[in-house]
Amino acid sequence: MQRLAYSPTGQQVAGVERKGTDQLRNPATNELLGDLRPDDEHPHGPVVSLAYSPDGQRIATADKNGRVLLWDQATRLPTGTLLGPPPASMDAVHAVAYSPDQRTLATVSMNGTARL
């Protein structure tokens, strides 16, 4: 695994393998609980950052193509796209983080641009 994020309960860990696959695992047993499953409406490339919402119900991912997707943790399906691929004048998103009250998702790009 290259990137990891623990769920707030500590009962799941979301991770990204070298080939860019997003997996949910039980950290106590390393049991594979499932993969995040993109669909035609919400495509995504290899994930570079991910974060659980404070309530553990959602996962945000930023992919190599600059998309930020929101996922339902229980179904592992996308619920929406927060940001699409960036215009040529902007760098792709490189990190995501939820605020403690989960009302805000912060992103930062390789050029240092932060968005809330």
C-alpha cells in the first residue's frame, strides 16, 4: 500500500496499492472488505490521496487526473464529483482532508493552491 487512511472507528483502513487500486481492509486481520468502484458517470484514475469523513460515512479521493470524488463507505460507490480535471493552467489536486465538523473538504494542488 502506498497511501492509507484509517476510518474514525479504526475498524477499516482505506489504502491505495501501487497499481492505483483503492481497497478497504480490516486492519486487525488484513481481510479485504472491498474496492471502491467507479462508474461511467464518475470515472477516476489512480488515487493520490484519500480521507474518511469524521463520521466515517464518506471517503474523499483525489486522483492523478485531478478529480476529487466522494464515495459512500458502505456501498463503496461514488456519490459525486467535487472537482473535475483541472484546467491546463492549474495543477492537479495532490491531497484531500475533511474538517472536524465534516462540512468542509480541503484540497491542495502541487503548486500549493488550497481550496475549501
